[in-house]
Amino acid sequence: MKKSILYLFFLNFVLVAACQRPAITDNTQINLAGHNGADSAVIQLNTDRAVYHPGDQVVFTADKALPSGTVIHYYQGGQEISSSTATGKVWQWQTPAADFKGYLVSLENKGKILATIAVDASSDPSKFPRNGFLSDYGKLSEQQMTAVLQGLNRLHINWIQFYDWGWKHQRPLAGTVGKPDPSWTDIASRTNYQSTVEGYITKAHQLAMKTLSYNLCYGVLDDAASDGVMDGWYMFTDKNHSTKDVMSLSAPFKSSIYLVNPGNAQWQSYLAARNKDLYQVYDFDGYQIDQLGSRDKTLYDYNGNAIDLPAGFASFIEAMKKADPDKKLVMNAVNQYGQQSIAQSPVEFLYTEVWSPNDGYADLASVIQNNDQFSKNQKKTVLTAYMDYDKAERPGQFNTPGVLMTDAVIFAFGGSHLEMGEHMLGKEYFPNNNLQMPNALKTAIIHYYDFLTAYQNLLRDGGDFNVPSLKCTNGKMTLNNWPPQQGAVSIVGKDLGSAQIIHLLNFTNANSLLWRDKDGAQAAQTPIKDAQLVLSTTKTVKKLWLASPDKDFGSPVQLEFTQQNGQLHFALPYLAYWDMIVAEF
């Protein structure tokens, strides 16, 4: 049975968290205090949306008036495309006409970078998904909902998963289309409110975020017969349909979850009709589909035929798309179970919840690269990967180095990380908010998501991973080609044809190569300065530049170099967790 069903977690936490609604924490108030010795932003910036269409006007807002003489630089990749000056706290910029581009906007005054912020100009957010979540639908105020979504907007989150918002799995809409219930209890017996769900959807749409209604593809409660679910639709553990497959749950959950056959056409029609009902009341953009992973046993339909679950997933997705062609679909492949079938179906992007044995940093990279292969590089990957997992059983703080190292690996290999909602995720039950983000992490996470968004064309838009020949000549670092090694800096290359990307991922001080950092013990990386590097290349380099989420707020820095006899010599000024070097030919 899947260890990671989003409702399962340690019982001592269930009995508390499911009965007491978690408060909206100050994690929504992301700040810009310095991290790991890096400079602090002088000015805090926000944009009015998470994503824009090409040609749209971006409205930038600063928390204080820009100092006299401030120059605003607009970068696409490492190239400055325009600059301007502004005064006051608000200014606008029209994005260029090119589609699917990321930009970095940098404020500079007297040679000092005051702040940066990224902009995504993409007509379809599926191209570069950055997935966040919501998990609390209590009686929230307008101010509380606005604070949560503004925090996610600052991270350019363009897809929101509404986790556990519904009434029943087989009937997510409480009440009727004509008279929806103003409140209801969810699977964990929490009271959810119509005003909160509707308020979040409306506010998310104002920020150009897509909203996804979360539900299993094949779950029903013990009262499903009264809602019209037929015995012939279930999955059974025997050929004689005497024992239904079930995920057993106890109080405070209001029912165990029984599993129907996702490939059963009658079930598909039934649930599609229930989804149509909820779409008439709640303006969701689509459906976040979940599963339980491998069941580790043969399951049978009512007639005693063995069930091919991955094929059933694909059939289910096709049926949901046919029923509501305008609705977006995303499906969780738990530890890659069924992902190859899911990738060929009409999902917007690929979503993997990562569990053991995919425990190493190298496994995260392999999952992303396998997904690229399954989709023929047409669909990007979001990983749900829970940090500080054991530590999250009790109150405390996330370990900043562990989170940054995991994000650096995921982002460098072209993925994104579902980790941010009202709080950062530490457990598969999304309302668990035992761990808070320290100020250093609140700062760093902004820089990392700005970096992911600003450089999305280099990180997530084509190219072939390769193994560049790079050496350090002054002993400042030990280099190794990916996969990572403790005590070394790992090299990840990508050939774009017109450019060579070199990611440097620093595991010099790492006390583990396990990404989850379950006890929050991963060590901070001591910055490496002024390493002398030599890159072997037969191509003539016209420009060499560097960017890092750990330095200068991700701004591109041009590097001086000499090239002779196929050897490119240059100095790397700084490496904390992750640097991206780009050699343009």
C-alpha cells in the first residue's frame, strides 16, 4: 500500500491536527532579511500577477520610494534588453512580444543592487509550472486570504492545488448546484466554508493563478451507495468480489476510503457528472487527480478480471478531459507509479510525489529526466518532496541548508518543487504546519523562485544534458561530474547549441546525500571564493557570465576570461549552494 497517501501520517499528529484547524502562520509574510551572509535587499518588490501574457503591462510596487538616480535594468537570460529610471513606489513595464520568456528586473543605485524580481511572460502557465497549495478553508477573513496569496504571488506560483477542500470523494460538492451548503466537514472532520473556497478562487484568478480541485481518481466513502455508487464499480482483492480494496482510517476521519476501478466507464461518467456540479458552483480551472501508488497486490474488477491500474489512470484522465474539455488536468504519479501512461494522457504537466527508494539527490534528477523522456520533452515536472520529514512530527523550524540544496538540484534539472502554501510542506498531510520557516529561509526562497522564473528558458526550455570538462587549478574546490559526492562540487552541464550551461552544486560540507534531510541536520555550505577554473571547449566563446540565487539576488555577472588552444580560463568569484555559468558561443 502506498506509504504516501496524502491523508496518512503519524497517528499522534492526526489526532491533533485533524481536530484543531491550523492557524494561518507568519510564513505567508515572507521577508527579505539576509541569509547565509548574503546581502539583504534594500527594497522589497512585488508584481501585480504571478504570470503575464506577452505584451502585458507589469505593475511593480516597492515598499518604499526608490532612491534618486535608481536605474531599473531588464534582463532576458544574461542579456540586458532595456533600462529605465523611476521614482516613487510604483512603476510599469510592458513585456516584450515574445512568448514563454522569463525576465529578471534589477534595481541599481550608485553601483549597488537594491533588489531584484522576476517576471514570467507566458500565454500558457503549463509551459513553466510552479505549483503551490492551499489546505485551510476555515472562516478566514479577506485579509488572511490576501496575505496567503500575496506570499505565493511573490514566488510566481502559477498553479494552486486546493488540497482536501471537498465534502466527500464521491461527491465533493456539499449541497446542490441550486443550493450549495455554506459549510461542510471534510475527510478529516474539519469544517470548511464556501466563502473561503470561493474567496481563494477569486483572488487567485486576479493574480493569474490557475486553481485545481483536489480529489482521488478512485476513492469513495462508506456511504457511497446512498450517493449512487454501484458495487460493480469497485476494485476487489479477490476474484469473487467478496472483499473491496480499502484504505482503512479511524477517527477523527469520518470514513475509510474504498477504491473503485478508475478504468470503469460507469464510474468515470458518474464522477465526471459530480465534477460538473462542483464546477457550476466553484470556478476551478481544473482537477488535481491523486492516487495511492502501487497497491502491492493484484486487484480485480467485479467479474474477476485483473485490473491494469496504470492503464486505468490514462483512461480516467481521457474521460475527464472528454467530459470537460476546457478544464485542466494534473495527476500525481506516486513515486512514478503509472507515470509513463499518465505522461501520454492530456495532463498539463507531470507531477511526482517522491518517496523511498528515491532518497538521494541523484534520484530527484533521475525522476525529472525520466519524466522528460516519458513526455518527449513536452511536459515539465513538479515534484512533491517533503522536507525535514521526521522533524515535522513536532513544532520547530525547517533547516535552511537542506531546503536550499534540494531546491537547487530540482531547479537545476528543470523541475519545480511543490512546497509552498500557507506554510512550507513537511508532511504528506498538507495542513501539518509544525515547522516554521526561519527568516533566512524566507529570504532565500524568494531568491530561488525568482531565479527559477527569471532563467526558466535556460533551466526548463530545451537543451541536452552533457558532461563538460571543467577543472579547478588553484585547489579552492574539488570537482566531480554528476551524481554528487560528499566533499565535492558537482558539475551538471547542458548543451543549448549556442551556449553551454554549467551548474555547480556544492556538496563540499554536505553530511548526507539524502535530499529529504529528515532530521533537519544538513550542514550549511561555506562559500567558496575566487576559484580558478578551466573549461575545455573547441568552440569560440564570445561571452561568459554567471548567476546565482545565493549572490546579488540572482543578477547576471559578466566574467572575464581568456581562451587559447581549446582552454577557457576564468575565475569563479563565489559559490554557496548553486551557481549557473553560461558560456555563449
